[in-house]
Amino acid sequence: MSLPQITEEYITQRLSEAFNNTVDELSILDDIPADLRPAAVLIPMFHVSEQDRLNHIWQVLFTRRTQAVAEHQGQVAFPGGRADPDDSSPEYTALREANEEIGLDPTQVRILGRMNELRTISNYCVTPVVGVIQWPFHVQLQGIEVSRLFSIPLDWLADPAHHEIRNFPLPPAYAGLLHQHERPVVYFETYDNELLWGVSAQITLNFIHTLENKKPAGS
């Protein structure tokens, strides 16, 4: 089942209505005692053509991290990163990081809203920010952090046949704290030779559930 045709207004409305709802249980790691590091990512959405815009056919932009970064080497991710102390908001962090990582001009992004914070096993507290970008734009990859930029159709991501939950083995330190050896993690099928899984996949699935107006578990 794919998403219905959705407009910017619909996305904005759903984000506003869903904000501050209960976070999906897959993202809850409250048993790990640590100081959370604030971070934000941008979910960049765009239309390939004017015809796609008229038909509300969306693409979602992703990056692939290099092997040189300190964490999550080679993984598919959204543009974004850790908040600086003087960042004024998650939106500011997401736009600043997107500009640094892929050369996206913040003035060319139309923010539609933000999603609930999501805690990661690496002790980040990530706020996903949804924005519509102009396409194409002058891409400037930050070579140390980003090796590739690519997109996946939103309709493809929304198809339940293209993602599943798998048990992922936890590192020994986390396994001891959580009293379990593995935890459920979202994996999408390979698309364009790229594997979307983990935190970025969870954020993607949470966004899709928001658009589908699915209620959080236990509500």
C-alpha cells in the first residue's frame, strides 16, 4: 500500500498534529544512563519535474557517509549532525549541517515542520526537520563526511513490502545496560545499491507513519 497523493499543506498539518505524540517504542533507550547530545537532521523532499509537482510525486534525499567519519561509517543518512552550543533551534542545526555537508543553501529550503525527538544508542537526541528543497541545486559534498548524494521515491519507501524489522546484535557494553543481546531495528530493501537501516530508517518510517496518520503504539 502506497501513500495517497500528498501536498505540502497536508505534510505540514500531519507534522503539526503528530508533534509531541508518543515516540515509537523501537527508539526508546531510557535504560542507558548518559547525557544526551542534541542533534538534528533534515529530511529534504523535492519534485524531479513540474509534472511530478502537479501530481505530488516526492523524492527524499539521502547521503552516504564516508569511511573516515567517527561514527556510522559508510551508512545511509540524512544531512545533519550534532548541535553547536550557539545553534538557536533544531531547524537551524539541520540547515547549517546540510549546508556544510552537501552545499544546500538554507534560503532554498522551505521548512514544513519537525518530528518528535528520537534517542539513539550512541546517546544522541535527534530532532528530524522536514523541508522542501529546490531541485536541482549546486551540490558541494563535504568530502571528509559525505561520499554520495542520492534520492529514493517516497512512494517506494511507504510500501510495506520494502521494509522490515530485524533483530540487531548489541555491542557488549549496551547489552549489559539493557539486559538484552539484541534489539529490533528497521531495514529497508536495497535501493540504487544503497541500504537504508538503523536510525535513519527509523526516522523515515516514523515520518511515513505520520503521513499515513497511524497512531503510536499504546495510544
